[in-house]
Amino acid sequence: MTTTTAFTDVCMSPRLLAPGATAADLSTHELRYGPVAYGDPDGLLRTVAESGLTGRGGAAFPTYRKLVAVADASRRTGRAPVVVANGAEGEPASRKDKTLLRLSPHLVLDGLQLAAGAVGTGEAHLAVEDGASYLESALSRRHDPVPVRIVRLPKRFLSGQASALAQYVSGDAPLPRHQRPPVRERGVRKAPTLVQNVETLAHLALIARYGADWFRSAGTPAQPGSTLCTLHAPGREVRVVEAPFGLPLNRLLPLHGVSAVLLGGYHGTWIPAAEASQRTLDATDLGAGVLAALPADRCGVAETARVLRYLALQSAGQCGPCLNGLPRIAAAFQALATPGPQAGTRQDVARWAGLVEGRGACHHPDGTARLVRSALTTFAPELDAHARGLCTASDPTPSLPIPNEAH
């Protein structure tokens, strides 16, 4: 079960999520936020540039630059662009996009209309794994200038990858393709395509209403605004909260009795709890918006092995790093998770992580290598204990969610 916080513990008023964790229908949405004007795309682009809004899908790329790049590619090629709102959220540990679409669907749909106007297109799609019928019902109550089609995605880790998403909207299998040219130049049906995370679009809708200064009143000068986070804390239900950038992580996660924190999700990084206590919420390592605390009585090596097996199975199998490298890394890390002699396995894993990085059709090998490196560092003492035939964990219960995993 996923819950939302009352926001008092992150010291900011709600922006994106409806107060009280109740879904906002269209009339409630319009009463809460007021109307949004669609008629001035150039003015909107200026405001977005001034706001400093960056993408909330993981890359933290400046939203203004992405909008302008798609519009420029359209003018250069003479092809009408396409806009795709990315609500796939294939990351198993994340709940933020699903929660946003459930509680504030009209904020996302407002942002989708604004993005379509900014790049000059009459074609828009909203891609989701869950909640398609609910969103279609919300759409039926609106009278938008650009029609929106709901796209039902298969439940896979890579379904929301930008090029895979563009392929699927085009009618093909949701498989990533090589990153050149990028989808902003050649995406859906080879047209310039804006793929934008649904949370980013919701922020866009608020910036259009309230302006850049309002948006920058939260966060830091270098990283303005707020972001949605999915929090996994020992003994608590999974929660989705909105927090300003710059907030200390220990204000979001209780770190007592915790050995490590996973930042960003399964393509993210492990850091020791002591280091997490000194960190603040930072867009550069937030990834999919996941903050997961590992209880001190669990084995971080075993948890990482579970995740790596899942990531290897989720590979599209189109390139050598995914087809051969990730299964080999996952199998080796599983060997490290079993107490006993390691021989050169630890060194092999580190070497293989370096070999797959930067060589895949998409960033799946890169994200997996990032997780591996952080685990080798953060859990080095536990790896040393395993090499001596010991495991310091006292509870074998899995901590991180893995879809369809048999326990």
C-alpha cells in the first residue's frame, strides 16, 4: 500500500498532490488551481527558462532546453512534432508518478496541453502501465485544444525508456533503440518527439499559472522547486511525499537502525547511513525519486543481488552488454551474496561493470553498473565478512520490492 504524507514533516505546503490524499476531480482541480491560459507559448517558454525547471524522470535535464530542441527539430525537418507524457514508472521501488496521476490527473493533463502548445503540435499521448481507464474518464470531462490518447504500456522496467516509449506509440514493440539520433529529433513515426515525465508536466502547469518566482520560492538557487519522492523506511508503509530540493535526507527518512540508503532506485546508488545523514535532497542523484532505507539487520549484498537478477531479466536483450554482461554480473553477485570463498569474483564484478558501461543501446547497462559500483563500496565490510564465511544480517526477509518474485 502507498500513502501520502500530510506534508508537515517536509516543511512546505502541497503543490502537486491534493491535500488529504483524495483525488481531485475536474471541478475541484479548477477551484484549487484556477484557470490556465494556453495562448502564449513564447511567454511560457520564457517563464520555464526563468524557473529553472528540470525533468523529474531521472535525468534532470532542463525542461526549457528540451522544449526548444523539439520545436527547433520540427522547424528544421518540416515534420510536425509529437508529445508523449511518460507515466510508465517501470521502476519497481517508485510510486510517485502513479500517485500523482491518481490524485492530480488534471494537473498533468494541463501540463501536457501546455507542452503541446509550446512545441507546436496537435498530437499528444499519455503512456501509463496502470490507471488507463481512470485517466480516460478524466479526459472525457475536459475540453482541451489538443486531443490526448491514453497508451497502455506493458509492465516492464524499460517500457518507459524514451526510445522504447516512442517505438511503442509508433505501433512497434517497446524496445530501446540506439541513442543517436535522440527521440527529440527522431521519435514517434520518425518525427521530433517530446517525451516528458508526468511530474515535470504537472510542475509546468503550476509554473504557467503562478510564474517562475513562485516556483523558485522552494528549493535552492541551483536546484529550484520541489520534487516527489517515494520513501521506503523500516516498519512503515511506503509513502510518497513532496519535498524541496536542499532538504536534509534525515528529515525524510529515519536513519536510526539503518545501515545504508538507496538513492534513486535500481539504477541509483547505495550510500552508508552515516553519509546519508549529511546529505540533502539533490536532483543529480535522485534518479527515479526513490529513497530506500536498508535496515541494519538485512544484508545489503543479498538485496543488491536480488535487484541485479531482476535488472538482468528485464534486459531487452538487443545488445551484448545486456544480453551477456548483465546476467554474468548478476550471477557473480549472487555468488558474493552466499558466504564462502570469493576467489576473484569481487574483482570480476567490478571489471565487468566497467566493460558494459557506455556500450548499450540504452542506459540500462550504465544504471546497473552504477548500482554495482556503489554496492561494492558501501557493503565492502559485509563482502569481507562473506569471504570469511559469515553474514552479519539476522533477518533474511527481502526489503526492496521485486515484481513477481517468489519468496
